[in-house]
Amino acid sequence: MSTWTRDGSEKAQSSQTIRILMKTLQYLAEDAANDEAKSRSYISTASAVIKGLFKPSPKLSNNEQVSVLFNSMGWKNAQIKFSSGSEAQIILGSNRHLDQDQNSEKALKLLVNTISKALGFHILAREVDAVVSIDILSGPIYTIDLKAITSTIQTEVDEIRPAVAPAIRKQPIQRRESASAQTAKPVAVATSSRSIDTSQIFLPVLTSKMPIGRLHLLLQDVLAEFSQSWYGENPLSSNESPDERENVITLMQFLTQKAVENDTSSVDAGTRLGAFFAHAIKQTFPNVEPVLAQELIDGASVGSMIRDIKARAFCTLNPGEKCGPNIGDANRAMCDFAMGVWQGCLSELSDNSYVFSGFYAAGKRDPYCLMEFNVE
């Protein structure tokens, strides 16, 4: 049916209504697919709505109800397979309501990712990340890999732990330190975390192909392991949150405060950790290529890199306060630590050596700070 009619059966009208809604979601996905910020906003908003409106009956199987919902949305042969209590795979056939060709593949991935994250919450009974692949020419066939992100995944921790402690003692990473950083006096690290945006550790440098929720979980595990290895203390042992973002903030504040107390470089501390975070990324996402944002790869040959991040993403300054003009200045411990993570991570994930060399603080109405790296 291509024309709405009051004479149609209720089943036909229901199908027509679903088609309108699905096409609307697809058009919105096409608009957002080529913009990172719009894509994340689309996923966050639409996924929350779908998750909240879909209330499975406690008397029936959640998985069967999810399959029925996928079928009602237009997909054929919805199958759900479990590989563990925290991982599952959904396989879908063609969708009768959507445009499904190579030109629409990027938007389709965004749309299916959004729906899968919402319904995956009910399948695994917790928040999930979803990775979508589509074989357009064979049907198409949609394959969605779901993985829980709201609790520490022991297998990933075990992959990181054997190498962390010995390597810290035997292979300290050396870097060129500016005179201003060497002479900086230790300052206290602010404890408030209201303005800290941990997404800025990942978004400016890593590809969007890796789910940010899983990156937070991975970084949390590396930070916790380093805290225990360096200082014999893990602040999460008595203060762990179900939110990996909050745990990352707690651990970063702990490590930067320790660097300040020991009069050591926050950049160096972040660099050592960033190298191991890069190893963990390569182990966890072996099939993701490229790992770095494409513009970093394209610009590596020019000898320097400047990336913009949200102003005050890593500081808790009050209005009117400034972070200082030099690396290592007062109020910069957390930001310098994060840039050290970039330095170690970028150097490990590429064929180049990255050295954090300077920054340009945001102006009065500028929403971004600029971070500069020498690339060798």
C-alpha cells in the first residue's frame, strides 16, 4: 500500500504505520550518519526511547519477545544466539520497510545499532554495546554483536594484567620534558568531577568503530591495574560505581594526585599508561582497522598534530580561573595526564612517535582548547 486509507484492514494500517515510523528513523539516521556528534546524539536519544517504551512481559521469554518486535519492525528471521552470559549475537534478515542498498549502508548501521542497544538491554539484563555488520549483497543479512558494559568483564582484565606490573618496572618510557614542566611545583588536584568529560579521551583520536562504552570499561581496568601496581592501592576497591565513566574519573584523579604528591610529571604518568591502553585496544578490537581517526593518519607526515577538545574537559576550574600557559602549570594535572595517555596511545597505535608539546586554552567564548603534538 502506498496510500493511507480508512478502508484498509487494521493489520494493513498497522503495517503502514510501522513503515512510516521506520522510514522516519532511517531518514534521521542518514542525516546523522556523517557527523560524529549527531550520531552519538541519535543513538543516545532514540535508544533511550525504545528501551523505555518496550516493556517485556515477565510471564514470557524476553528473547522471544525481542524477536517478535524485530519481526514487527520489518526484519525477517530474527535469531538470538548467546556465547556467554554477557555476550550475544543477533542475526536479522532483510527489512521490508527500509531502503537497503550500498548507499544507505552507513545509516542502516546507525539505525540498527540504536535499536539493538535498546533491545540488548532486555536480552542481557544490563546496558550493552552493539557492533553491527551488514552483508548488503546477500539478502541483506544483519549481524549484531552485543556485549555487556555495566560490569567488569574478567576475560578482558586477565588479558591486561599479566603484562602490566613487570613492564612498568623494567621498561619506563622516556620523553623530552620542557623546562617549564621540569620546574613546575606540585599542586593539589581538584576532587570535583562535575565538569570532567571522559569521552574526550577517545573521540578526538580513535575511530568511531569502537564502542565508547567498551573503551571506558577497558580504560577503567588499565587504570585500576596501574593504581595497584604503582601505589599498592585501588581506589575502586571501596568506592566502585556501576558507571565506568565515574570509575575512570576516580582513577584518573587518584593517579594525577599521586603524581603531584611525588613531584613527577603527569604527562609521563599518562604516557606509560597510554602505551598499555593501546595494547589492550589492539587485543580487544583485533578486527578494527584503522584504529586511529582517519585525519590523524592522513596528517601524520606533516610533523605536528593539533587536535581540539571540549574546553575544560579535564579540569574543574571555577569561572575566571585559568589553567596556566605551560605544560605542568597549576590546575593542569588532569589535563596533562590525559594528554600523556594520548601521547603513549598514539605512539603505540601508529608508526610515529607523538610528543605533547603545547596547548592553546579556549578563549572567553571558545568551546574548544587546542592540543599540539610533535610527530616524528
